[in-house]
Amino acid sequence: MKRIAAILQSDPSMIEITVKGWVRSFRNDRFIALNDGSTIHNLQAVIEPENYDRDLLDQINVAAAVAVTGTLTESAGSGQRIELQATKIEILATADPEEVKKTILSPKKHNLETLREQAHLRVRTNTFGAVMRVRAALSFAVHKYFQEQGFYQAHTPIITGSDAEGAGEMFRISTLDPKNPPLDEEGNIDYKQDFFEKESNLTVSGQLEAETYAMGLGQVYTFGPTFRAENSNTSRHLAEFWMIEPEVAFNDLDANMDLAEGFLKSVIDYALENCADDIAFLEKRQADEDKQKPAAERSPMPLREKLEFIGKNNFKRVSYTEAIDILRNSKPNKKKKFKYPINEWGADLQSEHERYLVEKHFECPVILFDYPAKIKAFYMRLNDKDANGNETVRAMDILFPGIGEMVGGSQREERYDVLKQKMTDMEISEEELGWYLEMRKFGSVVHSGFGLGFERLVMFVTGMGNIRDVIPYPRTPGNAEF
Ligand code: 4AD
Ligand code: MG
């Protein structure tokens, strides 16, 4: 059966078609606005009320499902090019108007917080329909890009025994009885009696396993759910998010930056080309929201223009050390101060610093590289000490306007001895990650990769301000209701 997206592109025709969808509105006993989820636009079906029983007409309510048969004609009205002249209507499923009234399906404006409370219904709204279609298109674009570049998808495990980021933010999994776990001789929980006979958790990143696959297949990428038990209740963090992690043998950090930049431009371009109607809708939505906001918080560009800007401009590449100099000499606001002033080399950047660099100083996406070794993960390639004796690693973060960190990546430490020392210094257990270290004994070559938080990309492309509104069922602290 043809979907409404395709029907709206077709020409008037005497051939009879049947369309199934949900009623968005029913005016004057004559005009049904029908939506089947394939497009932001509704198909107008026109009926002759005198041809139908009152009983049937009374069931054509908002949210009810109907099948309409008829022919496509040029529309006399101004809202649409073509419409369906109905000859037959079948009610597939009713929806009680009194019940509908209590939900976000009722035809009035609901705010995003209210929509979140009815996550099971929100995909039926215009905004979420548009966001989720864009999300699906971006997901396809990710696979398309890598497949066309000769990458293989690697399916890395969800359940792991290690902590890839060494940040201790894992969700433990266990089949032991939490009320009465078996104890070892020292009185600690005896994980030897657990399902995996050791402590295990949900993965925080597929990177380490992907690295092992890059050492065999050359170029791989993962695209799967990752889990972080970090208690950050922000509009940019989820406890369960989807991450894309390419990993490439023989790529150094510069090649890694090129890959990330080319990839981001390509998938954003794909959305611009393939989601034009949804992006136009979301652009208008953002403009309406901006009207309620103080000038400083409004989006600096219309959505489409912002997305096109990405394709047309090179990302600015700046070392951490240069960024620190810029930040130290900047006057970010009227008070001329950051909330967390940058006093010394080596400090981690806060989101206010990242946003200043991207939104005020450079006004374009920024790739920051060569971070202090101390604030980054153990697996990153160590640089020679700089003139001031500072130790940096070949890390890169890509910062986007309105988002902050979109990508985190690095060249990996391929030298056995250096990695071993680093693991000892950072107290990374060799028992857990011995396999990762061992890989450095056998043809260990320069290699690099990065991780892109898929929801942050979807936020950027849809202009949505809260990460909870770009994933069907957001998992955040205290929220796994649906
Ligand atoms: O910077 P992160 O922690 O890097 C890694 O996990 C590396 N192993 C990636 C790699 O080199 N293969 O995370 C990568 C990206 C971040 O830049 C951000 O976009 C996203 O994942 N991210 C989150 N997105 C939503 N919610 C969270 N809690 C996130 N934590 C990270
Ligand atoms: Mg990071």
C-alpha cells in the first residue's frame, strides 16, 4: 500500500486507492486530515456526508484509525495540491473523544514536559513524528557513509567485564539475590557465584573491542547502545544512549579528524536532502519557541541555514594549549568572568568554556586536540613532552554550537611498554584488560577512532534543546518508567 508521503507526490488519477491512517482532524463532516506517520503532512480526504450513516460519521474522531478509499483529485482548497475524493470509509479502530481529551493527542498545544510524561503517545504528535523520522534517516546515513567508505560494522558486546573509559560509571549486572548475596571468606560479595563468575556490567563504550577488530579488518565501526551511570541531570546526558564508534588501523590523529569532519558533514547533508519537510517544520517550531525566549538564548540562525553552514565551513582545529590561552584572555560576559575561571594549564574544560570557544570566539565547530594526559583516558597515545614539560595525549573533542561535545576520540597508544606503564599509573586492572594490552604484542600499528553520541547529533539536526526529546524512551536518573 502506498504511504501518504508518496501519495502527496503523485498526480491526480482516476485509479482508486485505499489509504490507512489516523485521523488528525475532521471538519464540517466533510474534511478528514489523515496521517500515517510517513510524513509531517496530512492527506485531506473529502467525503460526501449524505452518503454515510450518522453512526459512522460520529466515529471519525481525532486519533481513530480509518481506511479511506477514493481517487486523487486536484484540491480546490489552498492548503494542499491534491486530495482524496472518498468513495468508501471504514473505521478500523475507534478513539473515545473524552479519553483523547485527557491526553497529548488532543488537538491543542502541549509543552514538551507534558509530552515526556506520555512517552508512549508522543510519536503521534507532529513534533515527535518529525524528530523520529529525522533520527531514522540519520541512522541510515551513518551506515551508508561507513559502508560506502569500506568500513565493516563490528557488533561489540553489551555485557562486558571491563570499564573501557576507566571512569567507574558502569551499571552492574548480576543474577545474585540482592537481599542475600553469597559472601566470600572476607565477607565481600562472592561474584564467583554470579552468572558470569565475575563482576560484569553494561558497556560504556565498544571502543576497546572495536580496536581489536580494526587490527583484523582494518576499518570498522560500531553503532549500538551504551550505558553510563553518571548522575548528570542535564539536557545533554542520558544513562542509555547510542554511540557510533569508528576505529581505523594506520590512521593518526589528523586522519581521525578528517574522518570525523567528513562523516559529520555527510550525515548532516543527507538529512538536509532527505528530510526537507521535517526540517522545515522543526525550523518553524524552533522559531516559535525562540519568540518566548530572551534574546541571548535564541538560536543564532534558522535551522536549515545552521545545518547548511556545517557543510560549507571547515571546522576550526585548535590545540588545548591554544584554547587555554584564548580562554584566559577572554571576556565572556558582562562580568568578564567564567563561573569556573581557567587559572592553570591542565584544568578540564567546563561546558561554559567549550560553548564560549564555539559560539562566541570561533563561531563554528571546533576540534580541540592534544589534551593534558591527566584528564583523559588511559588508552590515548602519549605525545613527547612539550617545551614546558607538559604531558599531552593525542585526544580530540569536537565541539558543536548549542551542543558542546559532539565527538570524543583519539589516536590510541599502540606501544606495549607505554600502555603497560599507563595502565599501572592509572590503576587499570591488567586482570580485566590484559587482552587489550596483549594485542600490542602482535603487529600493533598506529590506529585511531572516535565516539559520536548519536542523540547529540539528532539534537543538532532537529534543533531540539533537550536530549530526552530525541530518543523514544529516555533513561535518566530516576526515570525508567516506560
Ligand atoms: O567522550 P566519550 O566518553 O568517549 C568514548 O566513550 C570513547 N570510547 C569514544 C571513542 O574514542 N571510541 O563519549 C563519546 C561521545 C561524547 O562525545 C558524547 O557525544 C557522547 O558520546 N556521550 C553521551 N551522550 C549522551 N549521554 C551521555 N551520558 C553521554 N556520554 C557521552
Ligand atoms: Mg568525552
